[in-house]
Amino acid sequence: MTQSTSLFPGKSLGELNKILSQSADKSVCDILLSDRTIEFSLPNTKLISRLLEGECPQNQ
């Protein structure tokens, strides 16, 4: 398995959290990562977000 690091907007995670909390089937969420986007697919919902460019700032 290949390991990679990607940055995506925190707002997208907030939306995904909202979708998951309202979903009847919380056990299935497929994630598709491409060069520029990340896609979260649930049985009745799909969330697509653009990836951010650059590196994550280091926390101190």
C-alpha cells in the first residue's frame, strides 16, 4: 500500500461530519483521492472537495 499526504479544507470535514451524523448507515463511506480532489461517497450522498496546495503548517 502506498502512503500519501493530502490537505483539504476544514470546512469540507465539517460538511462530512454533518452528513455522517444525519446518515442512517454510518458504516459505509468510500473515499476516492485524485490529484486535485477528494470524494466521500455514502449510499445517498456524495461530497467532493478540492485539495489544497502546499504543506500543512507544523504545530508547536
